[in-house]
Amino acid sequence: MKSMKSLLVAASMLAGTIGLAGMAGAAPASAQMLDPDDPQDALEISKRLQCGISADEPAVYHWSGNIYGRSPGVRDTLLFKGEGMNIRRCVEVEDPTRGKGWRLISREVMLMLDPETGEVLDSWENPYTGQTVEVMHIHNDPVNGRPNFAVGADGEPYRLSSMRIAGDYVFMPFEAPLFYPNPLAGEYQQYVGNMYHAMEIFDFAALKDELFDASTPTAYPMISWVRISPWAPWMEMGGRPGQMVFNAMGRKLPGGFEELPDVLKDEIRENYPIYESAPPKDDMRRNETTWTKFRKLTEAKRGEGAAAGMAEGE
């Protein structure tokens, strides 16, 4: 959920509630239908998939699922239940040669829950090490996307290349292989490895008549999200081999933030209040990930500890 950083990565490339059952119904004869083969319409379709009613009325995606640990020679272990959300707005941007487009601006929270009780975890006994560690829930701010235009940076028209139309439904799968220097490592990763290596998989599903109907301001698709990534740094796994596997499903919520499950709303309002609203429209900050947020929080704690030590020594 980024995590959910990747949500972003997908957004930069890529009324009514939708469910895979009970979603039949034809568009009104007067509906203005978008053509996915037209670059300008394709751009609008991708915006309807990702965004809210307007830049002033953000969209909220919600997902829930399971988080597993996978270690060589050991049976896969259900570590956590996960509840996540992303609140986003899409703002209009303009390029002197590529014309008008849009850019996604968002932030996200994903909670680690006890798989048996469903309670939000503050601490966790690591089954691989036997140590009890403090849980750092995913809370990344911001998770923004690159601008999208009807004309690409290479001059080619914008295409929804992964789109597949099957009867009344539209499916849009997207895989984001991630491989870049680990924010927690040093300057010699090209020699010793330890790159951040993960994959995010996003699969969107929507009713064709809703997604392509330009007479309504947006659409409310479903989403499936899979993430395969290294152990989270707060788990203190050291160099132990293995990885985490996240599998979740959800949707864009017509009711926005208030439609989230209580466990998310309560936790956000108590501990992460800025995540009740999307970042500002002019947000140009660097994106956060679990790894950069962990580094920031750890360095802050070390700074506080050093300051306290100096005060005691005065």
C-alpha cells in the first residue's frame, strides 16, 4: 500500500459503487462516451480511474488483505492483516509543447493488524527472530505521480496499452518492477548489492459504461494490489533471506474518507491526522516510502537521544 510508493508509480503511467457482481446496466442513450483509442480521451479515462470529482474533492482508495512472510525452507507465514487507504487529488498541469494534462498528488496509510484479533499492532513478536519490535505502520507523505499528457515525452500519443475490454467490463493490469539504491544503504551498493528490489502489481476493474461516460465527473473502479518486497526495516531482520508478500483488494470509495472502515478512520484521526485530507495542490516534495520514512523517524529518535544525553551531561 506506496507500499505504497508504487501506487504512485502506477498512477504516473496509467456515480456508483462497483462490484464484480451486480454491475450490469447500459449507459443512457444521451451519454457522451469516451474513446480509449483517442489519446485525449485515453488521458481522460486514466484520470477518471485515478482521481476524484475535482482537485477540490479528493478521491479515496481503500484496500484490505493479507501480508505474508516468505523465507527459504520455511512454510509461508501469515504475519498481519492489512488495512490501507490512499487519499489523492489530481491537479491540472500545462506544458508549452504537450498541452494540458493532470498530475496525481496523494498520501497513504496502511495498518498492520493482528491476524487473529484484527487489532492495530504497536509491538510485534517476530516469529523468525523471537525478538519483540516496535511496529511502524506505513504512512507515506507524499506519494505523487508524474504529469500525464495526451502526448508523451517522446512525442508519441498517450495509449492505454494494458487495457482489455471484456463485455461490460474494463480491465487494466499494471506491473511496476522496482530496482534502485536502498535508502538505508551506503555508497557501495553497485559493488556489494543490497539494492531495493521489489514489484508492485495493480489490477483495476471497472464497468465500461461508467468508466467511459464523460457526462459524469469520475468513476469508481475496483483495485487488486500485490506487493513483493524485502522485509520491512522495522522488523529488524538483518541479512536473513526472505521477503514479504502483500495481497489486497479494494475500490475507490464514492463516500470518500467517511466510508473507510472504523479501524482506519479511528487510527488516522488519533495518530495520523494529516492523512484525512490530500496534500496541497502545489505539492512538489520528494516521495516517501517505508524505507525513507523509517530512516527519517530513526534519525529523529537518534537525534533526540543525543540531545537528551548532552543535556544530562551538562
